[in-house]
Amino acid sequence: MGNQGIAVTEVEEVVVTGAPAAAGAATDWGAIIGGSLGAIVVSIILFTAGSGFGLSTVEPWSFANEAPETFAITAGIWLIVMQWISAAFGGYLAGRLRAKWTGLRTDEVLFRDTAHGLLAWALATVIVAALFALGTAVAGSVAAVTEGATAGAAEAAAVTEEDRKAAANFSIFTAISLLVGGFIGATAGGLGGYHRDAA
């Protein structure tokens, strides 16, 4: 019998993981656009539902209706709630749909998820504001044509100090609501990313 030798070779273990996100690819615009479209659709649904509920509570032949101020306050509260719910849905959708990156620190992943939620909210807000501005401009031009040019001076003179205060208060509350909506969108984006990575 010949001598039997044992050959020992080194085996290098290779662990294959997903590559880190490439530089410049930190923003997933598909997820942001999807989240913003989702937020806009939820806004339209809630706005239509709110209008339906509001109109169903008015009885034109009854003297027991609520005061107009009550309807204005209720409508304002509904618009704020509607904006917050749509921001949460759009932000969550953007964070959940964002491409998963591996090889990044946990705090960086959280930042990118919240940034995607915030950007989805911002894009939806800009689109809705542009649509409202366009609708207001069209309605204003139609009203100017039907009422004539002489009515403009009379309407300008009728603006009172109370109207100016109401407009200022509306602007302040709208700004606060938008800031809270942005925070909600960013937080929902982080939550969506957390659920994406936990799946």
C-alpha cells in the first residue's frame, strides 16, 4: 500500500448581500410620485364625502338650520383632517414602495424613508394648490365677465376689517395645518419603510 496523503485547501466563504444604493440614487421618484397620487386621490374622496355629508345636513325649507359660521368652522376642521389623513396615506405609500437599500446605517434608512414621505406630501400639496389656483382663476374670470367691470369697485369697497382678520386667521391656520401635514407625511414614510424592511 502506498502512502495516503491528506490535502488541505483553504475555502473562502463569500456572503452575497445586496449592494448599497449607488451614489445619486438615494431618491426613488417612482415611490414619491405614487405616494403623492395616492394622497391626491384620498383628498378627492374625502372632499367629496365631506361635501356630501355637509349638503345632507342642510334643509333649505327649514328654519332650524345651523348658523353659517358653524358650517364654516365644521368645513375648516374637515379640510384639516382631510389634509392630514391624505398626507399620512401618501407618506406611508412612498415609504413602503421605496426600493430597499442594504448596507446602509439604520439612521440613514430612516432618514431616506421620512424624506420620501415628506417629498410625496410636498408634491401632492403643490399639485393640489396649482389646481385650486387654476380653478379660482377660471371662476374669477367667468364671474368678471358675467357681472361686468363696474361691480369690481363696489366689491373692493365692501371689504371690511373683519374680512381681513378672517383672511389672516385662515392663512395662519392653513400654514399650521400644512406644517403638521408635512410632519405626518414624513412620519408615515418612516413607518412605511419600517414595515417594508420588516416584511
